[in-house]
Amino acid sequence: MDIPAFLSDVHLDKVADKGQDLQYTRFKFLCSPEDDEATDEEDGDLKVERRRSTDYGWDVIGIQHRMSTELGLVGAQVWRGALLMADYIIENSHLFDEKHCLELGSGTGLLGIVLGQFTKTLCCTDYNAEVLALCKRNLDENKRFQRHPNGVSVSKLDWFETPVGFQVGLETSVLIVADCVYDNELTDALFKTILSTIKHLLSATQNSLTCYFSMEKRYNFSAIELKVVCNEYDHFCRKLFALESLELIVGDGLKVNFAIEEVDRDNFKQYFCYERTDELEIWCVTVSTM
């Protein structure tokens, strides 16, 4: 029986190198020139101060990836939701400046490379061993973008199991998920993992968190309903908006509040080269205690 292959629209125009399991693509993006000035922080880390210019130039992130995969390996491809989120991060870098971040479903590591330019620490997570190795390789080969030496790490995280041995840093205040909405069971496990992480962090040191979801709505024809549907996206929305009525208590009896807002794509520039379709969305969830 043939296993269905899935191909990201990002790779449609690429001519694959014959006989190669992994392909290499240079992702060109718009950035502002920087003068780097190194200073020592109190904790001994080397911090790179960046003085940003208003004149934009181009830079390139080189990514190894697969051209097409079965469903369980789609993380080895680059998807447009990650590029949309990368645009948002570059435009709104102040929201991530010196923050401690956790990325769920990091895939090839492209978004982690972009985030690493601004964050204090970033933990990139995924489950599949091949995808994790690919993520680490791409991050290592693009270390010049990292703001802090050794500020980006890679860890295995299985959403379907209690993450034995995985401990998110207690200073984490930003969670990011890009292009992980394509299977309802996976979405259920994702929200379970996020809620567990939120409860852990808010019960410890944090009093507020921000979660970002970036995705592309994918339509298909349902032979049962005899119409075009977007069932996986609809399921995600039900899980997302159910947070508003969720009774979640943390710490010393503090109630958790979820404020959900869709990010307007027209309010930030496009820095990467891809087709920014109407099906691409970013949702921001602000989590705080009352």
C-alpha cells in the first residue's frame, strides 16, 4: 500500500537535487543592517548590542529540509505558517527581546533561527528523532544569527505523553506554535501540553504568558458532507475559544484568564519571500492570573 506524500507549497517551485534525501534552500529575508558591539553581562554571558538602522538590506538563512514526506514527517518541510510567524517576529522584535521562549513543533528550525536573533533563551522542541536532528543541524549551521552564544537549545517533547525528563524553564514567558494544525488528535494533545505548561509556569514564577499560534487553513472536499470543509482548522478554533470559559486554578487559588485575539496580517510587513494568502493566520493568547 502506497503511503500518501505531503508537499508544502513553499517547495513547489524548487527543483529537487536528484538522489538527495535532504534538499538545501536559501531563504532570503529583509533585515536592517546592524553594527554589533559586544559587552559582558553580569552573569558572564557575552551580549551583542545591536544598533539598528532604518535602511533595509537582505540576508539569507540556509535550511536543509525534505521536499515531500508522509504525514508523520511533515516537520521536515518548511511551511508558510512559519514564514508568516517569522515576519511577525521580525516586525515586532521588541515583544521577544531578551525573553525566554518555548517553541512547540519546531520542525526544521527556521523559526527558531529567526527567534534566536532576539531572545535570551529559546528551547525548540519536537518529537520525531529525524526532525529533531534536522532542527539541531540547521540551528548549528546558522549560529551567526543567535543573539546569545548557546542561547538556543533543542529538546524532545511528546505531546501524547507526560514529558518525563522535560522541564520547561521557569522564566519562560512566550510559547510559539507554527503550522501544527493538521490532525485533530494532534491538536488535542497540543492543547493538553500547552495547558500543562501554563499551569506549571503560573504556579511557579510567572504571572502572565503569551502564546502564539500561526497556521494555514487547509480545505478539502468531504465525500460525506459533499462540500469543501476545513475540519482541522474548525477543530482548532473550538479548542482555542474553549479556553475563554475554562476554569483553571493555579498556585494559591488564582484563576487563569485567557484573552484571545487574531493578529491583523496587514499590520506587519512581509520580510520573507512567499505567497501570503488569506488562509494564513496568527492568533495571540494572553494568559494571566486574576
